Amino acid sequence: MASLATTRDVPVLIVSSAASSERRVNPSWTVSQLKAKLESVTGIPPSAQALTLRLPDRQQGTSISAENEDVTTLEAWSLSAYAEIHVASTDPASSTIIPPSSSIPKYEMPVETYSSLPDTVLAYKKSHHIGRFDPNASESKDKKAADLWGEIDAAKISVGARCILTPSTTRRGTVAYVGLIPELPGPGPWVGVKLDEPAGKNDGSVAGTRYFDCDPQYGVFVRPERVEVGDWKELGLEEDDDDMDEI
């Protein structure tokens, strides 16, 4: 990792099957740069790394991956202090490099001792009222959910409406679902969109639960602020030429 911290560096926990340690990550790094730096920490080659971001106030992780990892920076993800980046290996052969954790003697700090330390993730969460330490967590979630429903009403988002996914104007589709998705993190409703082209993330299902039908890679679930309803016709090839120089 970088030897000198900058004002933009974010302290995170790097977690792998070998160990976990605190490191500083700069959001301006590309995904490829991060993977290259993580090789010396985890022993996993960049080509075999599968990265998952887990934020302090969310239980479900987000994959850190992109079509072009040489240009996509970490600013595309909401890095926050003491978030966790889990590094797994996609190479089955690499599992033999590190002995099973059960065979390695480990020191386990008593819970009482860890809870009393001032400079830990737990202490940070307590002092910043994050997650279960937020006294207003329930009220805050209810307000956010109400705000999201308000955005849906204001933007006239409804099943069957044509839309685009901002900030792009080329990712177009039809609203196929509006409502709660327990499998996704955070309170309030999500909007499921059936895209015109295979530029999505799924087939209209999440973790085995189906919310609408579409072909693989034609479905996506987003928050209401990403959806702009209007008379958006399907793009023809001649209309899309201006964006062909972007990835």
C-alpha cells in the first residue's frame, strides 16, 4: 500500500483468508491499482482477486468490479472510514498456499478488553453512532423510506413507464417493479427496470426472489433518484454513435 497518507486517504480494513489489517486507500486509485497493492497484503494475484466492499452501516456487501478496471476509480463506490474490503481468491489452487486457519495458533482478545480500547472499529462506531449504536436509527430509516416513496410519487414512477437511468441518457428501459426488496440493503423502495439492451445486472430477480421477468443482464434495481420517467424511445444505432467513444 502507499507509504504516505494523503488528505483524501480513507482508513479501511482489508480482510482475507490469511489475515485482516487496517490500510489506507485513496479513492482516486483505479480498481487495478488497488488490486496490485492488495497482492502484497493478501498474497492473492490481482487477476484472481474478488473484492467486496462492506460499509459500517450496511450488512450486505457490494462487489468492487468494473468492465475496465484500469480506468474505473474507487470514487465509484462510497468508501467510508473503517469500511471493510474483503479479498477472496477466484483461483481454487491458491487455497493450498495458505494453511487452514484452524491449524494456525491464534490469539483471541477478550471481548471486554477489545470493547475498552479507544482506537478500534467498535470505538469508532460508538463515537459516531453508526449502525446499532445510532439511537435514532429506527426513526432515521423510517424518514428515509418515506422520502424515497415521496420521490417516486413526485417523479411519477410507475410500472410500465418508460425511463432512463441517470446520469446516462443511453441506458433506457421500462419500469417493471416499484416496491420493497428485503434482499437489498437500506430502507424504503427500489425501482426495477427492464433495460432495452443487456447493460444490467440481473434477470429481474435478487437472491433467488423474482420481482419481474426479463432476460439475463437486462434487469437492474436502482433507487428512485436514478430514474427519470419520460417519452424515452429505444435508441437506434445511429442515435448512439455519439457515445461510442466512451466506455
